[in-house]
Amino acid sequence: MNIHEYQGKAILKSYGVSIQEGIVAETPEQAVEAAKELQKQTGTGWWVVKAQIHAGGRGKGKIVGTEQRGVALAKNLDDVYNISKALLGNVLVTIQTGEAGKQVNKIYVAQDVYYPGESEPKEYYMSVLLDRAQGRNTIIYSTEGGMNIEDVAHNTPELIFKEEIDPATGLQAFQARKIAFNLGVTGEAFKQMVKFITSLYNAYDGIDSAMFEINPVLKTSDNKIIAVDAKVSLDENALYRHADYAALRDISEEDPTEVEAGEHNLNYVKLDGNVGCMVNGAGLAMATMDIIKLSGGEPANFLDVGGTANAARVEQAFRIILKDKNVKAILVNIFGGIVRCDRVAQGIVDAYNNIGEINIPIIVRLQGTNAVEAKKIIDESGLKVHSAIQLAEAAAKVKEVLA
């Protein structure tokens, strides 16, 4: 589950991570008041106004039809008001949103941390995530912060460092010092960086995060180490342990169809293809998507109805798939281990009748418990549903209906 920058920073701060202070606002008037309050708290005379959307590249992104960037420096309260007004309620397009962009409903007014001092500010990159190949949490970091890390990895891979964390011991003090040393910080900044790294990892581990990405981590001109940005993703499978964090979810930032699917306990991810698929089990779903590709089609979605799919869930799955106008055929591939195939078949028939006229081909492959009875239900339904026994047969029918 992704959360906004201001929410991620609040979590980081609660774990002792130094952050760029800021206040969220939903109107230009609130933004101005937030700026005044920040001036009292921090003494800042300039402010940074940031669009709050679940996408990176905000600083380079633009509001549709204007030159307004998603992140902008305000040198006075009039600037705060005008920038906020240009952002709020309008659509911001970045490299990660695609052409559709995302509507900005909130902005974050933050203190200016690039002030003059005894040394030049320096930006670093740091993230914490799970390396699935190694089965370990890993800190990825670089001296080249404030820019697309993908470009750094492509052009200068030697500037990307990794530090694996042993799950039995957690982050060790020597590892935090090693990271700070590799980043080239010295003196007071070195001490601050070690503290920052330790607190950051504790936050990642403590909230069951899926990913932390701080870009940039800033060494200020007076040698403070702070998080200027915060991209935080929470592990949805662990939210039952963090009810307070589950409340941070902003469904306006998510695909409406995926939200609806979640309400019905369906695991659904929308894709860009033309063949909808309904499967039970994530592994079988991935294999089914491969079969669709091999048959000449493109998967339109990942949809796992789960091991206990009943008629009502199957009907809802059909309704969700049919919301996608790009779908030209639907492949249902169910293995009846826990679930009974005849119940799924009846669900398909009921869904067909309840939804009304379905004008695209449906290919159904049911194997496992009561598969024979299921095929009989499908074949005797009188509906325009193609049944298949083997997976290769189902793939051939997909190819046939797409021809």
C-alpha cells in the first residue's frame, strides 16, 4: 500500500529520522497558514510547495496545459498561494503517471532546507527494501541523489552500493558506519548519517514496510542529515498489525476497479491487454497469463478469485473484468483443489444470466474436484461458453476467438 510523502515523513519522524518539516494543506488558504506556522517553528523564509500524488518525478512533471511543476519554490506568501492554487484540483503528469496524470488533491508546504552555511549542501540516495533473491532486507545507496536512480544505475553503476542485512541480527552498527563512509561524509555529518541510517532501518522494520525510498537524503550546509523526500510502501499482508497505518490509505490514488475488487476479496491487477483471465491461485494465474501470451493474446488483468471461490465471487469477478472495454475474450482457468469445479461452473452460468448479454467469447477450463460435473453444467447451459479440458486446448480456443 502506497502512502503520501507527508504521511511517510510523519512515520519516519516518529522513529527518530530527521526530516524536512512540512504541513499538509487542501486549499491555497490553508497553504498560506501552513507557511506562516512553519516560519514560526523553523524560521524558514522560503518554502517548497509539493503536490501529493502517488507517483515519482513530481519535480519534473507539469500540470496539464501549464508550465507549473509539481514541486516549486515559494519565496513569499503570495508565491505559496499562487503555486498551491495552480496545483490543487488540477492534473499533474509525470514520467510515472503516464499521459493520464493524477489529480492533485493535497499539497505539502515544507521548509526550505537548502540554506547557505559553512559548506555546500550535498544530496544522496537511499532506499531499504527486500532482496527476494537473497531473502534479506537490503539498503541501496548512492552519492548521486536528487536524480533518477535508474539513470545512475545505467550510466555509472559503480556509484550504486548495497548493504545486505542479516535477518537474525538486524542492522549492525558497523554496517551503518560503512554506509556513511562510502557516502564520503566526515565529522559531525558522519555521526548524523550513522544515526539517520539506523533510525531509517528501524522504521522500515518496525512498520513492516515493503519499501522506503529517500531521494534525496540531504546533508545541509550545517551538516545535518535529513530526509527531503519520502516514498513509503507498506506491506498489505501485515496491515492487520498496524490498523493506524491502514487508515492512511488514499483510495482516490488507486485504480477504482482494483479498489472494488479488494472490497470483494479478489486479487486483481489491471493490465493493458485484450484477454481477461479469472484463475484461482497466484501461480496458476501467472501460468495462465503466459499461455495467453503464447496464444497470441495479451493479458488484460491478473485476477485470483482465491481457493474458496463461490458463485457470488465468480459473478463479481466477471463484472470487474467486463468493466475493461479492451477485453475481447475471457479465459477462466480453475483447478479444483479446495474449491469444487461444479460450484464455479454454476457461478459462471449464474453470472452470465444475471449480468445479461455478454458479447465476448468465454473459454472455461475446469480441472480437479467435480470437473466432469462442471463440464456438464457448462455444456448444458445453452450459453455461448467454450469449455476445454487441457490447458493447450484452452490456449488454442483463445487464439481461435481472437483471430
